[in-house]
Amino acid sequence: MDFDAIVIGAGHAGIEASLALARLDFSTLLITQSLDAIGRLSCNPAVGGLSKGNIVREVDALGGEMARLIDESMIQFRILNRSRGPAVQAPRAQADKNLYARLAKQTLELQKNLHLFQDTVVDILTDKSGTVCEGVVTERGRRFTSRTVVMTTGTFMEGKIFIGDFSQSSGRLGEPAAVGLGTALRNRGYTVGRLKTGTPARVRKSSLDFSKMEEQGGDATMQAFSFFKETSDRPHIPCHITYTNEKTHKVIRDNFHLSPLFSGEIVGTGPRYCPSIEDKVKRFPDRERHQIFVEPEGLDTEEMYLNGISSSLPELVQEEFLRTLPGLEDVEIMRPGYAVEYDYLDPTQLLPSLESKRHRGLFLAGQTNGTSGYEEAATQGLMAGINAARKLQGKDPLVLSRAEAYTGVLIDDLVTLGTQEPYRMFTSRAEYRLSLRHDDADIRLFPYCEETGLATERMKELFHAKKEGIDEIKELLRQKRVSGNWTEDSELLKPHVGKTAYMTLKDPAVTMDGLTEKIPELEQFSLDWRHHAELDVKYEGYVARQERQIARFQKMESLLIPEDFDYDSMDGISIESKEKLKMIQPRSVGQASRISGVRSSDIAVLTVLLNRPQGQKGSLNAEQTR
Amino acid sequence: MNHDNYDPDDRIAALATPWAESAIAVIRTSGEGSIGAVDALFSGDLLSCESKKMCYGMIRNPESGDALDEILAVPFRAPGSYTGQESVELYCHGSLPGIQKILTLLFNKGFRQASPGEFTFRAFINGKMDLTRAEAVQEIISSKSGKAQSMALNRLSGTVEKRINQFKKTATVMAASFAIQLDYPDDEVEAPEPPLAELADMKTGLKQLIDSYQVGKIYQEGVVIALAGRTNAGKSSLFNLFLKEDRSIVSDIHGTTRDYLESWISLSGIPVRLYDTAGLRHSDDPIEEEGIRRTRELMENAQVILYVLDGTVELSDEERALISDESRQELLVWNKADISSRDIPHGVIPVSAVTGQGFSELEEAVKKRIFKDSAGAAGDAVIDSLRQKELLERALSGVEKVEEAIHNGLPVDILAMDLYDVLQALGEITGEVSSSDIMDTMFSSFCVGK
């Protein structure tokens, strides 16, 4: 074998997968179509957001790179949804796109055990049986062998872009698609579907009049996404907000017939949550205006990103409607918006480890699996990399549960339910979101990082210091009691005299900052830790309630189904259920119960069969054995 | 989550008829090899007996050769049985010691005592019935009168399910209004108005359905009615009148100490256990005292007490006090109204146990007393399983928590969590969210043998 592992693609999934493998001491080859396009933020120049910010921090806690890259390249930072409760808050940062990509490439180049090579993969290699993946074949006819392969091809597989009646085989505007691989995988029996996504125009900063827009600044403090870094000291650049109006909508409506979306040119399914402007105007004709965010793409570029107005209408139509927006009257388009349609592999063909059921040793991650978003791609890449490494080590895969990480929710949804539109993470997809706060991702997941071997000594030190620090803060709060003289300048504390500071903090009106004024010993701990402890205390009761829900959920998850389980021998369940169970090969009864179309009575039968003593597999029906 | 005692490979046996003296008792077995195993204890030839045909013979202890009973046995070959498995039903004489001997013999010969609901559990896992049906079967089995049975059937047709699905729809809409705040930041999407009106509606609806459990329970479990009054007031005649009016008498057995007569009757479909407390306050005899104690206990447990007054004789002081007591619990019956020449006091129901005059008015009064505030709810969705009631209460408590959280200004992540509880609870009723816990709870509430 030439390598332990080959990673195809150097987007956000490929970066994480290749780094994880190389860091775990496996010789890894990263093959990309263009060494100049590593770590591109192909769409919006931002990382994080609701639930996505949580994912970035999960990636960090598990030993991934994304948080560190954005920490070094952010140009604005905000905690979103401060008004809506800590479980639904999340960090989001504007990124300097070019810097982000440059840092990503640099990180890969500096990584020991990691080899970078520019070529296009057109097929995989398999063993004689055709069930084990043993390497890849490239466009230029090179054959590389390896013990594992991680495929992260993003939107490039048979990618095709659309602008009005113009269409071209491309992965991103100006970059050729990866042609051949999708067909090869179809021929190898994979179910391959088409998805669609879109991106708005990039416009020239100096052609905009910001005085006609609302300015939206970031938070004063740039917090780091990474748990192993305190703050980010980076320039702050504001975004701006403008709105579409009736004129904009009229231009768009008048040109519906020119949209490849409505003409039937595009067959792939687009995301409902992130529609193009023509979609929005068509589906919500009563809306008077749509909000558009004008976001800088970087410090050293004039390009600005128009968030909320992606379009595949003809370029001149795009220019026409953009010019109806306040502040964009003289807008100069540098790159037009476009739609891109691409192949994705039905992710139900994967095990929860992200390994293919068809070809052992082949792992798939990122947009190839039908997801959308940098963060979703990154965390899959990391998990695929970790699990490829664990396979090489002969260890069981790391599968995160829905109750411990958004990553767990993401992968479970993908491999259990599949997806019919680009899958984006949403906070509401997570049943146990109170336990999935962004600020405690390390508490939840760093133990796995220590287990896999991706944790460095420094990370361990910082983590344990934080954990102990938070415990000390809580202990201090338990010891201190609210005394009468605390209330002289604080009405809020009056009802709490005699109570411990810990109990007092549960009062929604009392804050940790307020208590810190009365308990100076708290100042020795970082603000971050104090706020972490504050949320722990305030939400303790709710979290305890949620934990009871989780305990019920875990019971079903812990009922594992052996890989060689014989579904054909299950009597008394519907043929549809049987087929679905055989296809998905659920890891646990819990996962089986989430497969759509599998009836609860079928799950009951499965449970009973699994609970029977060893050696009694098979029929429940007496007739068969008569 | 312990399904060990639900292992469908075991052979199980249980008495399918009530544990009581009767003419005939039915013992049911299920599990592969049941026919062979019973045949070994049976003088007839079960192995060659056709499925679902009766076969006559003696049950014998094969070791001692003792004949235990003369019975009829019916073999069922899979999948043509209630459970879908091979089964045998034994029709034996209904003496308690006799039944016990046969069961003991079966348990010694490879059968295990069936767990509650285990026969139905097997029917369920063998695809003989689905979850909602499985639950309703228990009601049909244990229902003591026609109305209760039709209520259980009504559930099969899904009136309750329809109602619950409405709640679920409302809750889902609400959940979406929370989700939008969870999934989109505050600078992009404004928070929708809190759904206070919907919550209030849902609370009312849930409460109605929960209250209907009382009605369901009455039809399900029946009520106790006791007849009280002085000797010769006509209690026994009234007792007999109730029996005569009801053509569906189940049994008429004497109380063990002869303190009272009891009988199951059906009062417009409500199963009623009617007691005639003849013998109340007779003498100082210690045995009678014990009788009086039992009678008292009985009166305390009765939902309705019919106090019978003799319309032809002078009222006692006690009776006069009772008539003037506005807060009395007893229904007063003015018996012998056909021959009584006295003025009937206000609030007393005139009846003639001999002619049957006034009986239907009495019946109405009794029904009104049974249902008190809870509406008759005819044709409306009525729940009659404790599990459903508890889940609806969980949903209601979730709705109340959401309301409270909105009033207290708690963040939307908490609201969403409470609402998730509501959805889960509702989902568990209609069988959409299944967990082993539901299965355990549900099947353990099943009566043994069905």
C-alpha cells in the first residue's frame, strides 16, 4: 500500500479528515483538483451561526481545526440570539475568506505525515471481492493504493452551474467540476442523487453607498471559537443591512421565465431554508421586503457578499434588481450569483461511522453526503477521519449520540433518514439542545479527544484547568451566603438574605456579574468560566429534567443490534419495515425506531428478539419450526 | 426494560376466566409444543384432533395416574390462534381447588404462569393486532357490560385518536413558532406572538378528555350501589326489582357471611354491583357485629346508597333527620308508593317494588348521581385507560409549564423543551412514539389469560 489513507478533496471536510489521520500518525495523501482552492468559503464569508457555531466548537473539542482557522481569520464576531436563552445562542464570525483559505493550506502543508497532491480522482480501487476499497484512480491515470479512503468531494461531483440560460460544468464558478467519479460510483451500485444550491452576486465595495444602509457591528469582545485560546485579537469590520422593495420584486417577477429554476433546467432539489430571491418572491408574494446583509469578504478585497439574495437569473437581470436596493443604486457586480447542481450520495448507504456499507474502508463526508454548510462538512470530515484512523487501529468507531452533540444529531439523521434537500443543521433538530450549549462542547466531548489521541498535552492542561475552575466557582457559590450588607445597594438580593449564592443565582434577575461584585474571590476566575458556571447553575433544574428524557432515550440507544443480525428471520413484521431495516442496518434499537416507515410494533418485535438468550435467533412463529 | 418474562418461546398457561367458582372455567395455553405437552397429560388424543375442535378426555397426573378432572380440550395450530402460536384451551369444571390442581400440573410440566397481558403481547408481536387494538382488547375483555364494550370498540375506530391528533397538530404548529426562534437569529426573524390563546384552548380540550376518564372508568369498572334501610322497608323487593329489570344478570351470589346479597346488574350499560344489606343492625351477637362492620365498610365504598323508606309506616327519628338533611349522600326511596296514603316528602323518590311504578325515575336519579358533574359524554371521545389518562395529564402539565414559562418570561429554549414533552406524551398515546417502557407498562396492566 502506498498510504494508510487517501483523502479526496480539500474543502472543510477534507481538511479535517486529513489532519486527523496525519495527526494520529497515519501516512495520508490528500488529493485535490486545485492546490490553490484549499479551504475555500465558497458561499457566505462567515463561520458559525445558530447550531453551526455549536458544531464549530464541537469540532474544536474533538481535536479539529476549524475553530482555530476562523479564530485567526475573523473580522467580526457576534453571539447570536442573546435575547432567546443560552441553549439557542451561538457564535458567528465574519471571515476574511482569503486569509482563511491561506491559513488552511498552510496548516495542511506544515502537517507531518500529510502529503498534498493535485489531481482529480475518477474512480476507487477495490479488492477482488469488490467489497473493500483499496485506493483511487485519477484523471491522469495515476493509481494510489491505501488501506482507507475518505471521500469529500463537495459540490464538485458532476457539478453544473446555472446563470439564466447559461450553464457550464463547474464545481464553483470558474473551477472545473470533477467529472467521472459520480458516474463511476453509480456504476458501482451507489444511489446517487442531484441537489441544488445557490450563491448571490459578489459586488464591489466602492460602488456601494453605505450611508443608505443600517450598520451592524459585532460584539465588542471577539471571543475565540477554540476552547484552547482566550480571545481573538483581530480587526472589527461591520456588516450592513438593506432591504428589497416592490421594485426589486417586480423586476424579479417579470423575469421568472428566464430562471433556470422555474424553466425545469435544474432538476436537483434546493434547500427550503435558504431559497433564492426568485423563490422567495414567488413563494411569499405578500412580503413587502426581504432583508439583505452586505458582508465584507475580507480585509484586502473589494468584494462584498450579498447575503439573502442568491439568484440564478441572467446577469443583467441580477444587476437590474440589485440596483433597486437602497445603497446599491450604482452597484458593480464582480461575480454574478449562480445556482449549482451536483451529485450526492444517499447517506443511508453509510454506517454511523460514515463508512460505506458497500465498500469497507471507504468513508464519505461533507456535502457529498447531501449536507450544506462549512460546519456540517467539517464535523463529518473530522468524524470520518477519526473513524478511518480507528479502523486502521483496529478500534471500534466513535459514534456520538444525539444527546451529546449536534454532530451526533447530524450523522444520525443522515444515515438513518437520508435527505431529500441539502441538509443543514438546525437547533430544533436536536431534541436535547439544553445539553448541547456551545460553551460546554468541551465538557461534553473533550474526553473523546483524549481517547482518540488528538488531544495535545497543552489542550489537556487547559481543559482540566477549566473544568476544575468551574467546579471551584460553584463550590465558592455554595459556601457564600447572601448577607444583609450585600443588599444595601442591591434590592435584587433582598429576598435572598441567608441563602447561598448558589441558590440565589437561580433567580432569573440575579446575575453572576452582580454576585462577583459581592464576592471578590470570583474575580480570580476568567469571565468565560464564570458565565459557564452561571448557566450551569441557572439551568440546572431544566437540564435535570432533560436528563430524564435523555435517560429514556439512552435506554433504546444502548440496545445494540449485532451487525450480522438476520432481519429475514423476523416474522410478524411488515415487508416494508424489513427492507428498511436491512438497508439502514441500524446500530441500535433507538436508531431503528427513527427509521421512517418502521412501525412501533416492528420495533417491539425487534426488542423482544434482541432480548432473547443467545443461540435463539430467528423465528418467533411456531409454525415454521413445526 | 425487562422483557425476559415476555419471552415468546416459553410455553405459558393461565386461567382465562375469572378466579371464582363457576360452572366452567377455561385455561388457556400458548407456545410451541403446547399441544404435545397437554396431550401427555390428557387421556384423549389431542395430537390427531383437528384444530379448533373439541376433544373429550380426562386430565391425569402422569406420575400418579390420578385423574384430576373430566374436561374438553381444544387444540389451535399456528397461526390460527389468538396469539398466532400453537395453543390449547382447556374447558374444565369451575371449582377453585380443581382449577388450581390443573394449573399446578401444567406448571410442573413445562408451562410457565403467563405474565399479565402476555397472550395479547404475543398476539401483538405475531402481527395479530396493532398497538391501539392491543390496548383496547383489554377493555373488551374486562368490560362488564355492553356499553363499556362499545366504548372500547369506539376507541378502535379512533375517536380519541382523532381528538389527540388535533392536539398534536396544534402543538406542532406551536412548536414551529418556537423553532423559528431557535433556528433563526433575532436580527433576522422577529419572535412570533406567544401562542397564549392556543395554549388555553388546548388546556381546556385536554382537561375535558382527562375528565372523560371518570366516565370511562365508570363504564369500565362499574359502580357499587347499596340498598339500606329498616327491616321490611322493602330492600329485598327493590333488589329483586333491579334484577328483574335487568335481563343481563351475570351472577347472583350470597355474601360469604350472609350479611348481604350482591349481584351484578347492568343499569343502562353501566355495570353495577348491587348490594342488599339485609341484616344490618340486628343483634349484639359477635358474629352479627362482624356482619355490621362489613356492611359499614360496604356502605363507605358504595358510590350510591339507596335508603329505602317504608311508605306505609311511621318514619323513625333517624329517617326524619335524613329527610331534612340537605347534604345527605343517600338517595331516598319511598317504597310501597302504590299502597301508601301518606304525603311523600320533598326530594324522595316514590317507587313500588311490587308494581314497578316509579322505577325508571329511580334509575334516572341513580345515573345522575353516578355521573354527578361529569357529563354522560354520549358519542363524544371518552378515554378509559389509565395509561391514556396519565399521558394526557403529562401533556397538560407540559402545556401549563409552557404557559407559566411564557408568563415568567423564560427563554424560548425552555418553552420548546416543555412543548417537546407535550408532543412526546401525545405521541405515546396514538402509538406513534413507541418505547419499551410503554410496552412494559401497557402489557403489565393486561389481565392474565387474554
